[in-house]
Amino acid sequence: MHRFRAVSRRMVVPFMFLALAALPFACDDNYVLMPKLTTLKAEDADITTSSALLKGRIIWTGNQKILEYGIELSKTALFNPSDTNSIKHSPDTGVYSIPFTGLEPGTQYFFKAYVLINTAQVYSQNVEKFTTKSE
């Protein structure tokens, strides 16, 4: 016969606390699931002396309506100041492309993908960079 050890109170209390703490989120229809997206590396063929075609990928839309999606572009990694180009409609998941024109030749730029939902602007976790071609 096997003997089962009694589970100590020290093990049960934290487990019960975690289970009870998660319960409101499991039953809440208003819980916001944020979209997941990523910024794709710039391809050399998409970069000229004064323009770039930059891409992002929406992996998952979450449970909120996406109002707009786009790319934020800056000369600094802190994105201050920045320029954005976007498409204002609700996309499916997948890759999207955003054109930027009027860029300076031989200049390094940083960019990241974003989506706008009704409660927030959500950015990709990765930032990419490219340098426009010299004249």
C-alpha cells in the first residue's frame, strides 16, 4: 500500500490565494487583452536616398478593436521627436507596409510598429533601425 503524505498548510494557502486572485479576471468580460505585434527588419531593396517602405506584423489582435496601425519613425532611439505614418482601419493579423518619404540621405533612423486601440497605443517590443542610402 502507498501512503500519501498530508499536504501542509504552508503549501495550500499560497496556492489558494493565487487561484482566488485570478478568479475575477477569468470571469470579467471587460478584461483587456492587448494586441501583440512586432517590427520587421528593413530590407535593403525598400530603402532609397529619401524614402523607405517599413513593415510591421500584427501577430494577434487581442479582444479590442484596432482603430489604426502604423510605424513610428525617429532619428533617435528614444523617439523624441518622432514622425508617424499610419493606416486608419481595423486590420487582420499579418504583415503591413507603411511608406515614408522626404527622408535625409545617409541618415540613420529608428522605427517601431504600433497599433491604436480604444484604450491605448500599443507598441512592438522591438525597435529596428536602417540608414538611408547616400547620394
